[in-house]
Amino acid sequence: MNVMILGSGGREYSMGLAIKKDEQVEKLYFCPGNGATENLGENVAIKDYNELAEFAKLNNIEFTIVGPEGPLVDGVVDIFKSHNLTIFGPTAAAARLEGSKVYMKNFLAKYNIPTARYIETNSIEDAFKFIETLPVPVVVKADGLCAGKGVIIAMSHEEAKKATSEMLSGASFGDAGKNVIIEEFLDGYELSMFAICDGDDYVLLQAAQDHKRLLDGDEGPNTGGMGAYAPTPLVNEEIYQKVKDRVIVPTLDGMKKEGAPFEGVLFIGIMVVNGEPITLEFNVRFGDPECEILMPLLKSSAFDLFHKAATNRLNELKVEFLDEYAVGVVMASADYPYKSSTPAQIIVDEILHDELKENAHISYAGVTLEDEKLLATGGRVLVCVAKGSTIKEARDRAYLLCGQVHFAGKKIRNDIAYQAL
Ligand code: AMP
Ligand code: GLY
């Protein structure tokens, strides 16, 4: 079968690597892909989704997987389905769980899914009044998609009010900030959990931890994620069970009641507070770099998992995971996340150690191919991923691989998976 993956990041590269292992997959297409996905398949540069659906039919692409939230919120799944094409991802209606934080918080409240205490408002007076009732820090969130920048953790009431005014006036995020969520700050440890859903059933993957801040010790500005590892030993069976019973099952039931059954990847951002998992937010796609470490931990076919989910047959599947750990270290360009950097050639040393050859690989993200040279052109350039029988072994291998990859200005965090070691 020919398969297309929408997106251009390390997440999409890693999905490509994973599904290619299944011999049912013949040719891979990426739209738009990056400078390295061309080694796995063919890049397609079509922006209009109806045109892309026509391209899929013309090229016998029988299955499409959507990586990022943008096309989902824009309704690519609805369009492909109207062309009778099989596609994995939520409809625009279901993607509102990520596209609107107001929709998501009201959904959580309606179905009694534990989340931080909040108000949703477009009134500056109501916002200020609620802020005064909360202890600091206070969390202020813009309603719409803000490329990961729409959440402010304000250290004082003043700062919270300033952030709120700037959002409501449209100054910080335009229309995406015209409604805001003000909520209490939850103090605990954060998890990323992913449920592959087919509308009725789900498969929960291993719990991961991301590293959102740029610098070691969780210092510096927020980023898309500087590294991740899984499974995290911070999660026991009891927490998994609570997430299933209190979050995933009521969400799938609730979305059916709302007339928008959830099919796709439900990314649950969780804060564990005193042993209780509280839902911070939903995303409707894989996390990046979490996807890059979860794909290699699948013992069963990733293709089968996505395809069965897209055709409402997850109940036929028994998914197995490797009894190993994976660690991913993001290599970013010099000026990430502030501004784009000068393109720099990427050189990867020949890997001589069998141990590394067998257990580590690179997932490419912000790269461009020019005159057969691979250039670092994006913010997050690539992810060095490794597996091991312990977290330490996986992490040592990932950092060994980092040492073999060179480009001017490269930067990494040196403490990925510190929470578990
Ligand atoms: P979100 O986009 O909602 O995931 O928020 C981005 C990040 O802000 C999260 O990954 C958390 O680290 C942090 N965050 C969001 N909401 C809260 C909260 N209520 N309490 C503490 N931290 C939060
Ligand atoms: N790594 C977090 C995200 O993809 O949103």
C-alpha cells in the first residue's frame, strides 16, 4: 500500500521510519516533508487539501497519516473523507480539543475530567477579579493555536493581569487571544501520554516525559521540546489506570455524545499532583519529540496500529511494546527558539560501534537538502534517539550519537531524562 504522511518534522520522519518496517507499506509520500524524508519516500509540495486528495487518488495512496495540528484544525481529515480516502486523524470538530482551549476546558468540566480550576472569559474585569482570588503563580492561556507560545505562567497578579490585557486586546496573539483561560497553577511532575483512538477504542502508549525548557535544569525559555524519554518510571500501574478511567474513557464517550467521535492521537498533558493525574490540556496529535522515542518502542507494527485506528478496528489488535527504554536528545540551531539561524552543513561521522548502529538513529526535522548537502535550516534540527535496557544505557547511547553529529552552532540539553536517573 502507498502511504502519505502530512508534516515536515522529526515526528513525521519517525512515523515514516516506523511504518516502513511493515512490508504492507510500499511507497511513502511526505507532504511537505523535509530534506531527509526524501530518503524514506517522495516529498510532495501541494498546499490545497482538495488538490492533495486528488493527488492521493492519482498515485494510489490508500492511507494518509496527519502529523501536526494545523491541517487537522483546518479540516484536512474531513476533506479526505469526503473524497472517500482513508486518513488517520481527528475531524475539524474533534480537533477543537486542541484548537480551542476554551472548548477543551469546558469539555473537561462537562464530563467531570479532573483539570485545574479555571474561568473562561473575554471580559477583562472578570479575568482580573478571578486572578485576585488565585495564589501565585497564575496561569493565563490564549484560547486559540499560538504555536506553543500561548501559555503564560505569571509570577505575580500584576504580571497575570498584563498578560491577560495583552491577549484580550489582540496585541499578543491576534484573534487567538480574544478569549482567555485563567487557571490555578498545579505543582507536580508533568507527563505526556498518548492514546491512539478509533472513536470507540484506544491503545495507550507508554508514558513519556518531555523537556520543554531550552536549558539544563529546566531553565530558560519554553521550546517545542528539547528531549524526551519513555517509559518513565514515575508512572505506576495505578496512574495508568486512573488516566484510562478518568480521562480517556470519559473523553471518548463524551466526544461521541458531542457528535464528534475522537479518532486520532489523543495527547494528554498531565500534571501528577500528590499521586493524582490532572489533565493540563489535550492535543490531537503526537508530541514532538515524544513521537520519535515512542515509535522505536513499538514491537507491533506502527502501520497496523494507525491503519486499524483509522478504520475503526482497534479492537482486533493486540499491541506489544519492547521491554526497553528510549531517550531522544534534540539538537537545535544556534538561535533557537528566538530567531532562525544561518543554514549550516550537517556532518555525521561514520558510526563504527555496532552498539550504536543497532540501537541508535537520527530523526531529522529542520533540514534542507541542497546540492546533495544536508543543511540545518530549522530551529529543532534533528533528534538523536537511542534504545537501551535501562534509561541510563539509552541515554548514554543517545549522547554518544550526539557526539557524532556536527553543525555550526548546534546546541543540546545535557540532562535529558534526569527525572528518572
Ligand atoms: P499547555 O500548552 O497548556 O500544555 O501549557 C504549556 C505548559 O505550561 C505545560 O506543558 C505546563 O508545563 C505549563 N502549564 C500549563 N498549565 C499549567 C497549570 N495549570 N499549572 C502548571 N503548569 C501549567
Ligand atoms: N513536545 C510537546 C508538543 O509536541 O507539544
